[in-house]
Amino acid sequence: MLIVQKYGGSSVADGSRIRNVAGIIAENYSCGHDMVVVLSAQGDTTDELLEKAAELNPSPSRRELDMLLATGEQQSIALMAMCLESMGLPAVSLTGWQAGVRTNAEYGVARIRRVDTERLRRELDKKRIVLVAGFQGVNKFDDYTTLGRGGSDTTAVALAAALHADRCQIFTDVEGVYTADPRKVPGARKLDEITYDEMLELASMGAQVLMNRSVQMAKRYGVELEVLSSLVRAPGTKVKEVTRTMEEMKITGIAKDENVARLTVAGVADKPGVAFRLLNTVAKAGVDVDMIIQANGREDTNDISFVVAQDHAAMAYDALMARQSAIGFDHISVDRDIAKVSVVGAGMMSSSSIAAVVFEAFNDEHINIQMINTSEIKISCVIDAASADRAVKAIHRKFFEV
């Protein structure tokens, strides 16, 4: 059996954690399995490297930043190889380019184009444990590129797909996917299974167990994932196409995202094409828009509000202000004191009462809903940030604690 495993930064944060992970790898290897292991940078290494860069240059080129950040994962794989060697196990560490991870040329947010598996196959044929640096690859210029935050998850899924692995396990510091954040909601339950679509919505809405790009790739290539803890030896949560509990549970989980901001563009002319010019400007600035609401203003104008990631708010604001006269609007207000609370579940498709119960939970806590967005398996609401935790707990009580 070929197993691809991925361990996050907290799982390899120090020497004792590395030895713990080495023990898990050794157990699987001793059972006769072929092992490919993807590692993230230790603990807060990536943040520390960014701080070092900022000390010398507040605006470094993205190429050089990728060259620097790629070293974090390389430390992890080298240290793990040394640890496994000390246990008498054959191991080899490979950077992203050595492992054949080929990307486009977008430094900092690169996308994997393909994985050349020749070197990986060669090392596996030698019965070595192959340790791969996550989060990185190489572009057509032979430059290091990084895949963005959480890119190690994407690396693991890409390798599992390319190698046709029998199992892809994502090890974290939690025991799986929960109905809500167990650190904030004591009654949160661990799920045995969850669909790709449900996991994708939860990941997109703020749940930090898996990155949405990795889930998208897993769904595209049919890679079944298992999310489990490196600290507790117990079954985790399987992420797959169809689950046994789809029809049983009306909702699967509740996610909270406080890393959001709302921009309101006021005094937009009530004419065809204006919304396109506005949102196209934001898109060209590289900013993804989540929720959009248009409200009637005064004197044949509208106000258009939309939600973006908080660290992209300034980019969107600057891009719009640079084209204020071309687009035609009065002013822009930015509200960073908001949160997005989302309820996700495939069961919503067959139950019309879900929304009513969700809104009842907000009403019970006297929480005002500022924006609403829905899909077949999701309801997202924007509220003030101070009420986010209360809202999650209230919704969880309605669905899981009755």
C-alpha cells in the first residue's frame, strides 16, 4: 500500500514533536507500506522568516521572498530524515523541485501544473521513506515558487493523485473535522465523514482544518482524504464524495471567519455596466469578492457592498479609488469589525426549515444580520465581530445539542 501523509507545522514544531511523528511514520513503514511524507515548516518559522525579510526590505520582490520562505520546509524534511536515520530507517528528503512539483510562475500564490513522479518512484523502489517539502515547487524559469498559506495540504493531495496513492492522510493538531471549533464550542462533535462539497464550503468559510485548494484538487482527482491528529492515536474524519450520514444530518458544521472586511461603495450610478466596471476593477487587483449586496441609494444611485479578506481590503480600496471617476461613485467606507458565520450541510437541499432555525438562533441572541448569502448547502451571514462566538454557539445548540 502506498500512503501519502502530511504533517503541519504544529506537528513538527520541535524535537519532541518530530520524534513523535517519526514514530507514526515508522509504524506505517514497518507494516510494509510505501511512504511519502509531506512536511510543513516548523511552528512559526514562516512568520519568523517574513519578519526577517521586513527588517531588511519592507517590500521585497516576490521571487526573493519565495526563495527565503522555501527554506522553512527544507529544514523540516532534513531534520525528519536525520531523526529517521537515527532509528535505523532509510529516508531521503526532497525539495519541491526534486520531487517533481512543477508550478506556474506566480510567486507567492503558485498553482501546481503537474508532478513528475520519476524521482519519487525511484526512491520508493529503493524502499526509502520519501520526505517532501510542502508548500513549494519550481516554475519554468527553474525558480522556487510557493503555493500560499496551507500549500502543504495541496502538495500532499497533488502527490497522492500523481502517484495513485491508496491513502492520503492530513495530520494536524486536532482529531478531525468538528461540527464547530471545539476550542470555542465545548459541545462540538467530531465527524466520522464529510463530503468534498461540505468540506470545501467549511474551508472557504473560515474553518482552518483544510485549505480549500487542497479539497478542490482532492475532489477533482478522487483522492479520499483523512484528517486526523498527530498527537492522539485515533481515527479521524474522512473527506470523500458521498458519506453515509448525508441524509441523516441536516447540517454538517458551523464555521466562523473573522478575517473579513466589508467595503461599501456609495453613490454608484444606477446604470447598466457600472457594477461590472466596479467588480472588474477589484478582480484585476487580484482580490476575491465573497458576498455582494446592492441597495437603493438616493437620486438614482445605488450602494454596493461586498466582503473580502481583511488583508485585501486596502488593495480593493486603492484600486477602486484610482478609478473613481471612470466608475462613477461618491465614496467608499470600509468596515473591519465584522465576522462571517456560515452553516454548511448537504441536508439543506432537502429541508426548507434550516434557514428559519438559523435566523431564530440569531434572534434569540439579539444579533443583527447585516448581509446574507445562500447556496444549496450553505447559509452565510455577516454580523458584528463581537457577536460571532455567541452566534456559533447559539446555532450549534439548535442543531446539535437538543
